[in-house]
Amino acid sequence: MKLSAIAKAIGIAFDGEDLEISGIHTLDEANEGQISFLDNAKYISSLEGTKASAVLCKSASAGKVPAGCIALVDEEPYLKLALASKLFSPEVIETEGADALIGEGSFVSEKAYVGKGAVIGKNVKILPGAFVGCYAKIGDDTILHPNVTVYRDCEIGKRCIIHSGTVVGSDGFGFAHTKLGEHVKIYQNGNVVIEDDVEIGANCAIDRAVFGTTYIRKGCKIDNLVQFGHNVDIGEYSILVAQCGIAGSTRLGRNVVMGGQSATAGHLEVAPFTTFAARSGVTNDVKVGGKTYGGFPLMEQRQWLKLQAKLARLLKSN
Amino acid sequence: MKLSAIAKAIGIAFDGEDLEISGIHTLDEANEGQISFLDNAKYISSLEGTKASAVLCKSASAGKVPAGCIALVDEEPYLKLALASKLFSPEVIETEGADALIGEGSFVSEKAYVGKGAVIGKNVKILPGAFVGCYAKIGDDTILHPNVTVYRDCEIGKRCIIHSGTVVGSDGFGFAHTKLGEHVKIYQNGNVVIEDDVEIGANCAIDRAVFGTTYIRKGCKIDNLVQFGHNVDIGEYSILVAQCGIAGSTRLGRNVVMGGQSATAGHLEVAPFTTFAARSGVTNDVKVGGKTYGGFPLMEQRQWLKLQAKLARLLKSN
Amino acid sequence: MKLSAIAKAIGIAFDGEDLEISGIHTLDEANEGQISFLDNAKYISSLEGTKASAVLCKSASAGKVPAGCIALVDEEPYLKLALASKLFSPEVIETEGADALIGEGSFVSEKAYVGKGAVIGKNVKILPGAFVGCYAKIGDDTILHPNVTVYRDCEIGKRCIIHSGTVVGSDGFGFAHTKLGEHVKIYQNGNVVIEDDVEIGANCAIDRAVFGTTYIRKGCKIDNLVQFGHNVDIGEYSILVAQCGIAGSTRLGRNVVMGGQSATAGHLEVAPFTTFAARSGVTNDVKVGGKTYGGFPLMEQRQWLKLQAKLARLLKSN
């Protein structure tokens, strides 16, 4: 899509040299031919190093846009990003295009749906009511139980088991806000990649990335009713017990264990081999792995037990 | 249905003048031609002002039934209400009646189901495995992703996006209890109305009202795995983050924000522009809006942070 | 399957007298013709009394294997159990065999799926998108709402109501772990039995047993988004409010009430007529029933209220 057309569609004046824009990404991740944005001046250092071909930014930041990158100036760049994101949003379902490729030995129920351009490996089982969106990929020997939904463009590895009701690739929760308190959708044009040997329980929700990819790495085991925000990255061989939740952009190292009903805030890093007790509430990075944490706010689990003992004494005191 | 037939079906003696009863509602909301009930004497003032044509009540309250309203006297009126509710419960699926109306430009997958008497607007997308119950209404430009369920009689506005696995209109959680500890279903004969421009994430559950309507107002944005009890009313432009829960009959004002895994008890009122931090537990009305609350029990978030700092000091003390 | 073939498949030397093995069970529950296992020496007393025909155990325990029971010795018996469990895992879907039996007056939507060998009672309603796995049984007058999934071999009683998106019989969350931190699936070859007069809300997850049966007893009422681990036993007439979770192998007595977002750890016993307030976290057996508990760690609810009052005073102090 031409940059001039984007600018016009989102209501920003533009009369520079036109160019073709292929998509949107963050300042750090954008490549040539992509557009990016800077709303919070805190990230201005990322602006200076961006490879994006154009950037939505406030007038105060426009001077820092690097040479060869076009500044699209507006005082609400995040809101303009939301409007632009819609322009790159694909159809939710494609009714034309190449039929799906189904590998040897695979079973696809007549009551399942496999979209255009999907690629199904060998010995895959897709049970009744399962949905595989267009251009999705399902690896060899994987089972999609009844009523699983895999949105378009998402990828599931080999030897995975996805239990009923689980949703892979629903939209991440991202909105810009108007001054009147309305919310404008940021279209979630990324995808989800689930690597090999992952098992996911029933009725989980795994959001697609806003840009790029949400990852569940090799060998993870996920229980029922677990929530994954957009752009999370769950390290290999991690274990997530029922009803826990990982907020957007958080990255777990390998072999992290999250107890039942535990949760993390967004944009955190958790060191490998960290264990969180049930109901843990993680609101900061965990830099030291190999330990067990608990409580909300989070502390080492043995500290939490000590605190509870002190509270029990407080309760008995006058 | 004739009042005499209802009385007979639920085992209450009745030999007054007969009349036609169209449904059941609360004392405050019932109109002429409806039946109501009083179990807890605390609400006796509502009895005196009711417009209901008949009331299930204990003998001790019968004297307060207003003129023109028939008292159906029983010492377990709530249990009798449960029995009566079944008489007004419609079929879960209708196999006869007018075919659904499908608006211009709409896509209804062959693997979706649209019930009798449903009304689908223009440019709607109903994806494979989605279910639209009989007499449900779906507004223009709305998307029902795969495996969404909309029960009968529910209404969804224009430009809504409902992600996979979400259930709109399941029965509210209401039972009367016998002296032996058994539970008798109160049939949930109300519906759900979702207004325009609402987005709802994956695998949410939104219960239909016992009487009347469960509302999700204009412009609300709901994340994944969120729970809505029957008869809640979610104010416009509210934002509910993943895994939070709103118990029955609670009313949120406009632009309320509920953090992840937060929850409210039932029958509460929350002032507009209130923000609840993640894991908040709301057990009382929030009368002062525009503030951020947290903790369980609930307090202002800055108080909660102060309390946690004090507990950290307590932990370090001898 | 021959014991020699099992031993070969899982890589354990065996040259004793061969015999036919019908399945796997715990030391306490195994019968003749079954294989069992001992990993944690804490349970060695169960080994001495087992009726299993063969036992996977470490060399240090082999001497305690009773006469007539064959020891299969390996230093990682739990990992070997995982490998053996796969040998007894049935197909996720059977495409051959006897057609389902459908009782008189039942409605099965053309858009539902009923597997081979299933038995559907009288006046059952199976709505669009519902899935009934092979050899499952559904009792008279039961309703499966749209997009409910009942995995193979599970049983649902009479007069049950299962709301949309609920999953009955997904795999329990059980894995053995290698020294490299990988997880090896323990196939969940048990089932779920839901007794008569149970109602289950939307988007719940009820895991099948690893061995034996997960039970939800007569007259239970379950709200939305509730989690049941494998091998739980929920006592009759219990009430579980939205978003609560019961971890594996926990047994609730009759008429237990679990408030919203409450949870139990695994392998617990809860006395009959116990009530847990919302957000309770149960980590030990509850031996005294008829009381109300709350908090995490758990205490009597009135103690929890007292503790919160003390904390409020602490907050106000210097």
C-alpha cells in the first residue's frame, strides 16, 4: 500500500516522495518498507535507530527521525496507528484461493473446517468442530480435538495435542483511546507459533501478536483455561497449571513453572527454571532463576510462608 | 398461561378469579399480567408497591399484598418460584417457524447454524461452528468467529467482534434449595443484549438474565476468559481484562476498568471511571469514581501499596 | 497386551513367566491382570498390599514386591509408567464399529457429532456443534448445548444440562520428567462420570481420570469457567461458583460450596457441608465440615475478617 494512501486514510498531511509500505512494526523490529510509531517519548532512543521507512510521531519528536525515514506528524500517533492497522488487516476468512494441502494419513472430519491455503502435515487428526483458518499450518502427528479453533496464519508444530475449546490466534487486547473515552481497535496482524511437542488443555486462549509472533516454545505443557496475551514468548519445556495468565509481551525462560491461578503482568522477563507457586502475582522481572516464588506482591516462597506465620501471630495478639 | 394452571402445577391452593399470566419478574419490575415473589421479608416495601398481578409469598406477608394483586401463599415461595419458572421456559431449539432473515452482503458459513426467526444484519460474518439461536439478532458488520455460541433471544449490536469459544446467553446461576439440600433450577427466561461496537475475547461466558436483560453497553472491550453473571450491566466503554469476573446483578458505570483476574461480588454498583488493579476483589459498592482501587478486601491502590510496604517491614522484624 | 511386549516397548529387561496385562492402575486400586508402579518410597506400604500382577519399581523397592507380583525394575519407574501408558491409549476417534443408539424422542442436530458405540437416552437434546465421543453415554432428558464436547468413554446422567463450550473428558495434566527437563505424557486412560441432575455452566473444563474415573456426583450445580483436574470427586449437591478450580484427586464431601475464584490444591479431602468464601485457597484437608472458611492460606472466614481488620489498623499506624 502506498504511503500517500495510508496518510490520506488516517488523516495526516503528506506530500513527500511516495513509497510502498508492506506493514507495521515496532521501532526496534521494523524493516525497510514498514511503518512504525512513537507515542511515548521514553522510547525516543529506539526512534533514532529504527529501520522503518516511515514513522508516526508527535511534532516534538519529528526532529529525531533518522535520515531516510519519513515522519508522519500527528499529536495522537497511537490513535493514528490504530487507524493504520486496519488497513493491513486481512479478511477473517478467505473464500477463494488454493485448497488446503492435507498430508498422507491425516484424518479431517467432515464436520471440521480447513481454510484455503492451509497446510496439514502427515498423520494429523482434525476432529469434528475444529477450525483451521486459511494459511494456517499444522505439523505431522498433531491432534486437534473437537471444537478447537486455530485462526488464520497461525502455526502448530509436530506431535502437538490441542484439547477441545482452545483458541489459538484470537486478537490480542490492544486499543488506542480517544479523548472522549472511546476505544479504537489496533488490528492484530501478527500470528501465533506453537512449536513441536506442545500439549495444551481445554478452553485456553492464546492471542495472536499485534505485530510479529506470539510463541509457545518446544515441549511446553499447558493445563486448562490458561490465558496468553499477545506477543508473549513461553520458553521451552515450561509448565503452566490451570487458570494461570500471562499478560502481553511477557517472556518466560525455559522450564518455568506457573502454579494454578498464578499470573504475570505484561512486558516482563522471567529467568529460566523459575517456579511460581499457585496464585503468585508477578509484577516485576524475575532475574534470578532456579528459585520458587509466591505471593502477591511476589517474594520468595519461603518468605511468603514466613509472612503468613507472622500474620497468624498478629491475628492471635491483642 | 392461566394463574389457576400455574398454581396447580406448583402445588398451591387457588380458587380466586382466574387471569392470564405472561411471565415472571421481580416485585419492582413486574407489570400487570406478571407474577412475582417475596421470600425475604427485608424486601416487603417492594411488595407494597408492586404492579404484579399475583405474588408468591409466605402467610406472614400476605396481608401486605396490595389490592388487585393475588397472593399465592406458601411457606417456601422461592422454591415455588423455581417450579413456576419452568412453566415459562421456551424450547432450547425451535425446529419449526420462519427461517432466519439474512441481510445483504452477509456471509454465513455452511458449517454455522442460524436458528428459526433469527435476524442477521448486513455484512455480518458468521464463521464455521458459530451458533445463533432462534430469534437472536445480530447487527450490521458484526463478526462471530468460529465456535461462538449465541443462545436464543439474545441480541448483538453493530460492528461487534466476538472471538471464538465465547458463549452469549447461557443460563444464569440461580437455584432454590430444598430442606434436604437439593437445588431446584430457576429457569433463566431473560436474555443478553450486547450493544454496538463491543469486542469480546475468546472463551468468555455471558449469562442471560433470570428476568429481563443482561447488558454489555456500547463500546465495551472485553479480554479473554471473562465471566459475566446474570443481570449484570456493564457501562459503556468499560474495559475488562482477562480472567476477571462480574457476579450477578452488579452494575458498572461507564469507562470502568477491571484489571486481570479481578472480580466483583454480586448486586453492587460501581461509579463511572473507576479503575480496579489486577486481582482486586470488590465486595461493596464503589461510590467515588475516578480513582484506582486494589486489594482484597478493596482499598485505594496507593493504600494497598502502603500496606504491602508495611508487611514487608513486618516480615523483616523479629 | 503381553507383559513381555510392554517390557520390551518401554525398555526394561524381562524374562519371567509371561502374562496378559489389561491396563494400568495405582497400587491400591490395581487388580489382577493390571500393572502398577512405585516411584516414591513413601508409598511402599501400598506396594506390599497391591493386587497388581506386575509393578514398575526401583531396585531398592523390588524386595518388597509381594509374592505372585512381577517386579519390573528401573531407576525411573515413573518415566517408564508414562511410556507404558501410551500402549493402553485408545484412538481419539473410532471410524468403524456399531452406530450410536439414539433413544426415543431425542433430538440430535445434523451439525452435532455422535461417535461409534455411543448410547443416547430418551428425550435427549444434542445441539449443533456438540460432540459426543465414541462409547460415551448420555442419560435421558439431558441437554448438551451448542459446542459442548464430551470425549470418548465419558458418561453423563439423566436430566443434566451442560452449557456451551464446556469440555468433559479432556486429558488430565500428568507428565513424567526426564533428567533433561523434558516432559513425557502420561496417557489419561480413565474417564469422567457425571451423575444425574447435574447442571454445568459455560466453558468449564473437566479432565478425565488418569486411571479410573473423575466424578461429579448427583445434583451438583457448577457455574461458568470452572476447572476440574483429573480424578477429582465432587460430592453430591455441591455448588461451585464461577472461575473456581479443583486440582487433581481432591475429594469434596456432599453439599460443599466453593465461592467464585476459589481453588483447592490436589489430593485433599473436604468434609461435607463446608463452605468456602470467594477466593479461598485450600491447601490442606478440611476435616471439620459445616463451617465457612476463607483466605489464602485458609482460615475460618470470621478469622479472616478479623485479620483484615487488624491489617487495616496496621495500615493506619505509624
